[in-house]
Amino acid sequence: MFNLSKKIFKKMDFVLLFTVMTLVIFGLFVLNSAINPLGEGIKTQVFATIIGFIIILFIWLLDLDFLRKMKWFIYILSVGLLISVMIFGQGGERWGANLWIRIGSFSLQPSEISKFLHILFLSFYIGDNKNVTDTWGFVIKFIILGYFPAFLVIYQQDLGTAMVYIFFTTVMFFVSGISWKKISVLLIIILVLAIILLPFVWKNLEGYVLDRFKDFGDKGRNLETTTHQTDRGLIALGSGQLTGRGYMNGPFSQNSYIPEQHTDFIFPVLVEDFGFIGGAITLILYALMFVRFIKIALEAEDIAYTAFSMGTFAMFFAHIFENIGMTMKLLPVTGIPLPFFSNGGTFQLMNLILIGFILSISMQRKSLDF
């Protein structure tokens, strides 16, 4: 389970480590500004952050090949967590979908844990089938295993999270070693299925999911309920101007003017406090993080670790792109949180665990083949 002989600590990607630490610390400051007017604190987020970094230290010592032997248990656990939400989930009255499970005084979001487990499983599945990834047998099995969790999430009416699942699974599929010829055939099949099924899917959308798509198409459709969230977010974004109103001094965020400003709409709080400059610096830090993910993926000695790095890249990219895009009215509102900034202990913890695995991969010693 533990094997330090497989790690070279001087190879650790310290640029990635310090970039993430900067984002986490900055995120806690911004979250404190966003949550303060609500009369709440960030103790849970701080606790999740501390536990996350402790787990990172544990992951550094972990033999990643040990987990490879448990890949089917990991997959069953991932799917089981999603099914448990369908049975015991809560939160529908406030958020429109039952996505949380209550354990005593704590709430956790199983889909966030499942995302990490699914990336881990797919990585090991690709690694263990690296000699047959360009066969139709592998392609069919990967599609069934890879996209099944996304359909479970869609069934839960959590379309935003389902899109994240679909995106990172697709990216991992593309880097698995499949030929472009097979990819072209699949794209044609997907296009045909989309043309056939999209009208049926649209007809059967309901509730807040349907409202959000309609509101995106018609900005003036529902001003008093759903679209007012993005309208107020845009006003706060503009309020920050170049340098911001000052920490915890934003007139809109400090008066709780932005709905869900401590979760999905925390980016407008950041920009109102720190201005365009603060928002740009955040995006630069995210971009630097992405560059390190890709670098580690390209230098990995095992296709499984390449797939994991790219899957993690895709997961973070989907969250950041969608979250910032929806706050600027460029994309439909899907309730996707912003990594290292949005309030959510489970989300914060799992993001840090993903980073821990990426850092561990960067230290991995090349295995010897005899």
C-alpha cells in the first residue's frame, strides 16, 4: 500500500503545488467575504481544506499501483454512491434536485466523491487495457462503463454535473489510444443519435432544468425568478471595475444582493472586491494549473497516469469554464461551483485529493520492465 521507493520527491511539481495553495488561500478569503453577510462562517470549508492537505501528504506515500488492483471496487463504489442519492438524497425543495445525503449534522454530495472515483477507475481501466484500446470491444465496454454514471446523474436532474461527467469521460476516451478512424465513426453515430433523440429529450425536460435553458434563450423571460440571478451577478461584476471596491466592501455582495453568492455565483463577489485585475489573476492561476496538468500528463510513464491527469484537467476545466461563463450570461445557469472558491466541504476535499494524486504522479519513478 505504501512504497516510497517508487517516488522521487525532487520531481514533485512544486509550481503546481504553490499555484493550488495560492488559489486555495485566495479562495478562502473570497468565500469569507461572500458568506459574511449571510451570518455564517467558513469553518467547514477551512476544516475540509486542512483535511484535504493532510490527505495529500498521505497520497504522496501511497503506492498508486496498489489502487489499480482495486479498480472494480472503486467503480462499484462510484456507482453505488450515485444510486444512494436516488434513494436517500435531500435538497430538492431548495435546489430543485435531491443531490445531498445527510449524515448527522453533516451533509455530503456523493456525486463529487463519485467524480474522483470515476476518473480513478477509468485511468486504471485504460492502463490495464492499453494493448487493446484501439479495438471495438474496448470502445463498447468503455462507453458502457464510462457514461453509465452520467446517465444516473441526469436521472437526478443534475444536468450541470452530468455534463462534467460526460466531458472528462470523453477527454479520457480520446487519450486512451483509440485511432482517429474509430473516433470519426463514433462522431457520425453520435451526430445521428443527437438529431434523433434531442427533440425527445427536450420534450421531456421539466422543472428548473427546462427553465434555465429557456431563460438562457430568452433573457427577459423570467426576470423575477431565475434570470435575476445572472442579472445581479453581472451588476456586481461591473461594480468591481478595474481594481475593485476593496475586500468585504462590495455594495452588492455585502448586502446579499447576489443569490447563491457563496456557492455558484462567487466569481462576481471576487471581481467586485478585487476588480478586473483580481479576476484576471485568478484566471492566470487557473491557466498555470492547467499547463502543469498537461505537462505531467505528457511526461507520465504510464498511460493510466496520463489519462488520470487529462481527466482531472477536463474536470477542472469544465467547472471553471461553465461557472464563469454562466455568471457572465455566456452559458446557461447549471449550478456548477467554482473550484477552490465556492462553499462546499465535499467539493473542496475532493478537488484537493485530485491534486494530491496529480502531484503523486509527478513524483512517480519509472517502472522497470524485464
